Amino acid sequence: MTSVNHNGVPTRSDWFIILFVVSFLFVPLSVHAVEVAPRISDREIIERLTRLEEGQIALRNEIKLLRDDMNARFASMDARFASMDAQLDRLANIMITVVAAFAAVVASTIGFAIWDRRTMIRPFETKVKAIEDSFSENRQQVHALIESMKALSQRDEQVAAVLRKFHLI
């Protein structure tokens, strides 16, 4: 009935026939495998619906509690953010105060240096002014001294060398 290869293995057409026969054997079994549900009364349906409604009410209450808890946590977070903002404002004010104090110290140091320089230079200015005044009073004498040295340099080479060194002749 079946054809077999030379090494004893069924051919492809043999497999199709085997599969066809086996599928007809198991089709009636699969129909009987479905279980029929028992009939439920109206009272049982109403009781189950009532329990479902009660469960929904309980879930709504739990959701409401969770929402209230979440809103309370958001309110506490808002309070924390507000306190953090206040702390940042205080830190900013402290930083501004520190910078202003540093600027004041620098400005006062510069002012003191300028004041000290002026007060230190005044005595030297008065001494230089006195020297200039005395030089202007003795100008004729200094000029006469230089002229006499020039005249002396014509006769003495050492005096001429000294006057040349100081660019007086």
C-alpha cells in the first residue's frame, strides 16, 4: 500500500496520507474537550454585580485617598521650595554684603595710599622749593663762578677736562 524507498523510509506522499488519517481521528476528540459552563441564576448575577459595585466604590475611595496624599506631598514640596528660595535669597544678600565690604576695604586702602603719598611728598616739595629759591637768589654768584672756571680752564688743562666732563664748555 505504501511505497518505501530503498532504505526503508516512507515517501512524501505517504506522510500526507498518514497525516490525513490522524487528523480525522483527533477532530472529534477536540470537539468534546470544550467544557460547558453551568447556568447562573439572576440572583447570583445580581450578587456579583453588587460586589463589583462595592469594589469600584472601594477603589474610588482608595484613589481619592491617594490623590489627597499626593496633593499633601506636593504642598510639602512647595513649602520646601519656598524655604529653599528664602535661603538662596539670604545667601545672595550675604554675598552682596561680603562683596560690598571687600570693595570698601579696597577703596579705603587706595584712598589711604593716595593721602599718604601726598602727605609724604609735601615736605620734599617744600625743601625743593627752598633750594630753588636759594639757587635763584645766588644765580648771579653761580653764573660768575662758572665764568671764572671757564677763564681758568683756558690756562689749566685739568680744569678744562673737568668742565668738559660736566658739559659746561
